[in-house]
Amino acid sequence: FNEVPEGFPVPGKTTIYDGSQTIDLENVALQGGFLVKVLVLSIDPYLRGRMRAPEKKSYNPPFTLSEPIGNYGVGVVIRSENPAVKPGDHLYGFYPFVQYTIQQDAQAFRVLDDKPNLPWSAYIGVCGMPGETSYYAWKEYAAPKKGDVVFVTAASGPVGATVVQLAKEDGLKVIASAGSDEKVAFASSIGADVAFNYKTVPTRKVLEKEGPINIYWDNVGGEILEAALDNAAKGARFIECGMISGYNAQTPYGIKNVMQIVTQELHIHGFIVGNLRHKYVDEFYSKFVPRVASGEIKYKEYLVRGLENAGEAILDVQSGKNFGKCVIVVADD
Ligand code: NDP
């Protein structure tokens, strides 16, 4: 992490790639820990929030200047002095953006031992933190009833696409929006009843015709949230997952119709995925992940090869260039 960005992160400026450091894989001292070869790293929208000045408070710590950024990934153990993990184990957890890393705390990782028929990349997308986000918060807050109408934004990404499918399973009418015609076609293919490109069709018009909505899964905030508020049914649930339209904005978008919360008796649920994990993590891995492996749950990936391209990939996710879960492929297994 090289510089706090103003607005969108700038590859080569906000983050820089430093390929100068080497590590002696055979002899480096592990000090009771284990040496991991990093295979895949996740690029998520929230990384932008961590690229901030240290004095700015948030729910997670800011990245440290001159240090590698970090995020969820999967790596394979090369050598180990820790009896809890052995060479060949594949570990899901939090990694610095490096090719090899020595870790000490085996408890901080999940051993992906009984690997179903999935690429490792899936474990940081639909079968990792973004999929957990959809699964946990849908269970916790959606309270779906037959005949309900749900609106899902950023519907082609790992969070949105999973929500579309969970909502369909519950028998709801699903309205989905995304930022390109290809993304819209994907949202339809996974079950959205009404899918539209919010860049060419006004969200407000679609919701007026297809709503009112009983559930809004908000990934974007801003003007689209405003349109959703104006088209909310009485007692609608608003699942406030993210507000990416504001992540790179210099001034916040001022929502003008918050009085709708009162008059429509809305339930507004903001959440952070990690705080719901303890409730649902076991069933997520035992029930949901096998359904992804069997092909029942669909997902898209946007694979970017090479750690040197991480800066560009971070920008892609903020700007919407990614189509599906953005993954850095650091190395092959
Ligand atoms: P995606 O892979 O869907 O990537 C983000 C997408 O957001 C882009 O591809 C783009 O798609 C869309 N987008 C970007 N800018 C705008 C804009 N100005 N207006 C509308 N859409 C925009 O991301 P994820 O599925 O990983 O995450 C989706 C959301 O979930 C994010 O807001 C994220 O912060 C949030 N999240 C929240 C968590 C929590 O604990 N609360 C945990 C994980 C994720 P398009 O082309 O369709 O515009």
C-alpha cells in the first residue's frame, strides 16, 4: 500500500508491485510456524475502505503504508513446524498479498480438507466471504413470504448473484439490476424474473412498474437506494449490505427521502458478515458449498493472473469492469 487515494484507487500509485524481495524456501526459519504458497487472493469492494488515512475510523483497520495489503485467499502448505497443519494442506484465510508467507496461527485458517469438485478460487467467492454474506444475511433478515417481490443490485457479482438464487428458491419475484447487458443476461439466466441495465434504464421506472418491493438487497446505496425507498411496500425489509456507489466519492450522496422509513414502517438491517458467521458457518460449509459443487448454485469468476495486476483488479471491482468474482491467481497448485 503506497498512497491513500483520493477518489478511485490508481494502480501503480495507490498500490505498487515490488518483486525485489526473495525468500529461501528450503531454509527460511519457520519458528514453529508454517510456510504457505499463496494460490488465489480475493479482490473485494471493501478493500477500498481500508485504503484510508489511519485517523479515519471504521469497522476494520486501515492498511498500513509501505506494507502489503491483505485479504482472503487460499494457499498450500509447503513446510510446517506446526502439528495442526501439514505440507499439502490447503488453507483458507487471511493472507498478505505476497507469493509465499510464513504464518504462525493455524486456528486462523480453515483447512479445506474434503475438497469437493471446485477450483480453489471458488473458496474465496461464492464458497467464501461473499457467499457467506449472501447466505447469512438472507437467513437472518429477509423473512421471505410467498408472493414477495425482492430487488437485488449488483446482481452479477458473488454477493448479488447468490442472493438472486436464494430468493428464487424461496419462491419470490426477483428484480435484478447490473451495469452491462452481459451481466443482465447472466442475472436472467440464474432466475431473475426482471433484469435490467441500470445505466440505460432508470431504476425508478422499473420499480414503479414491477414493485412495490418487499425486500431490497442493497449493494450500491445512493440514487438507487433512494428509488428503492420510494417503491417500498409497507413493512419492507432493507438489507443494507454495501453502498459501492459511494466508496470512491469525494462527497457523500444525500438520500432525500428517508421519511419513507417512517411512513412505510421499514426494517433497515445493516450488517457486517463476520458478526453473523458464528450462527451459520457450519451449515454454510455442510449444506451450501456442496450445492455449489454439484452445479446447482451458479457463479461467475473474473480471473486476473499475477500479483503484479492486483492494483488494476482493485480498480476493476470499484469501476464495475469485473464480471463475476474478482480473483487474483497468484500461482497454480
Ligand atoms: P461485485 O463483484 O459485484 O463488484 C462490485 C460491483 O458493484 C461492480 O462490478 C459494479 O457492477 C457495481 N458497482 C460499482 N460502482 C457502482 C455504482 N456507482 N452504482 C451501482 N453499482 C456499482 O462485488 P461483491 O459481490 O463482492 O460485493 C457486492 C456488495 O456487497 C458491495 O457493496 C460490498 O461492499 C458488499 N459486501 C458487504 C459485506 C458486509 O459484510 N456487509 C461483505 C461483502 C460484500 P455493475 O456493473 O453491476 O455496476
